[in-house]
Amino acid sequence: MAQKQYKMTAEGKASLEKELEELKTVKRQEVKEKIKVARSFGDLSENSEYDEAKNEQAIVESRIATLEAMLKNVVVIDESSISNETISIGSKVSLLNVTKSIEVNYHIVGSTEADPFNGAISDESPVGRSLLGHGIGDEVDVETPAGITVYRVLGIDR
């Protein structure tokens, strides 16, 4: 079975690398110290601090493993090759939500970088997937949980 490739910008990859380094150096040490302190309380069978610290350790180690696997399969989008003619991963787009008559701006990113509350939408989301390949002036019907929304592409940037 082929590994999933994670498409992302150079900034997205750097962010994951920073998080991984933080987890490996700082967070691991903090959890190790919590376990050490909890052990000093004695009987581990009824020691909630110890159980909590061990659970936190499992979460940290799981996230480290996830990040390491993702980083092995990262495909960094070459932003200099992004066209201003059609929408692709890495594009920053200005759209008119025709349905609501409001202008919105999105940055189309890989699924690992998505942050919809800050305008970064995944290429795998309904809106992101529908916009890919379209150009300025195109009207795109997007099927969302709230129904069909029509967007007009106003601008495309890198």
C-alpha cells in the first residue's frame, strides 16, 4: 500500500518540523518530569497524577510518531510554479460568494495546513476541491452542508 503524500507549503512543513522539535525536546522532558514526581507519591495503583502523566506521555509520543510519518511523505508545493491563471494548492484567491453577496479570501493549502478560521482551506474540502483548476471570472457551484453556494473567482495570487 502506498503511503499518503501530504501536500503543503514550505511554511507548513517548517511549522510541522518546529512542532516536532518542541515535542521531542521540551514536551517529552516535561512529561518525564511529571511521571518522576508522580512516582514519588508512592502506590501507583491509585495514583491519578501518575495515570494522567502516562496518558499525556502516550499522547505526546503518538503525535511525534504522526508528525514523523507525515514529514517522511511531504511534497512541498513550489510556490514559484503556482500560476495566477488557475487555482491550485498554494493559491490565494479572492471570491465573491454570489449566494450571499459577500467577498471572501482563501488560501488553498494541503489538508494538514488547513485553518478555516484564518482563511486557509484544504484542497480536500468541498470549497477547495471545487475551486481547483478554475480561473478568474469563473463561477463555481459548491455543494456544502448548507446547500449549493455559488462563488465567482475575482482574483488569484501566489
